[in-house]
Amino acid sequence: EESDKAETVSIHPWQYCQGCKYTVELYAKVAADRLKQQKKAGGPAAMAGEEILGTLCEDPAFFNMQSYMRWSCMKVLGDNMNEFLAEFAGQFTATDLMNKADNFKRARR
């Protein structure tokens, strides 16, 4: 007998924090890689962040980690996608994106 109820997960605040940090780092990495690929192909070095966020929590990197990391990603993007994207709004180079992720890591320490 299958249930139509959504799966519920309980994670500790520190786990949510770790997952949130990793989500920011992974987004910056994926976005920087995509910009580099577009530049190599001679195309415009521009993209819509929503394209990446649509599948970010399904990235294979999350499946090599504890499950709370992926759940945190889903929670962060589910509840705060606009705020998340606002942090990356504007024009950036691939290097800028990686520096933004590094600065975020330092600020959280």
C-alpha cells in the first residue's frame, strides 16, 4: 500500500548548516564550470542560474555524502531559492564565482 504523503526528514541545525554551505560551494563550482565550457565553445558566457538549481540537489556529488547533505540542499532551495540566486545575481566570471564561494566559506568559519 503506497502512501501519497511526502517523505519527512529530521536533521539537526548543524547538519542543515553543513548542507547549506556545500550547496553554495557546489553551485559556484557547477556555474563556473558551465561558464568555462560556454566560453571554450565560443558561445556567450552567460547563463540562467535556475537551470543549475533545477538539478543541483541531484548532483552525483551528493550521493557520495551523508543523506542530510542532500536534504539540506532541497530545503535551502525549496524555501529560499530567490534569496539564494540573489547572492549570485549580476555579471561574474568563472573566477568571480569561485572567489564568492571561497569568501562564503571564510565568513562562515
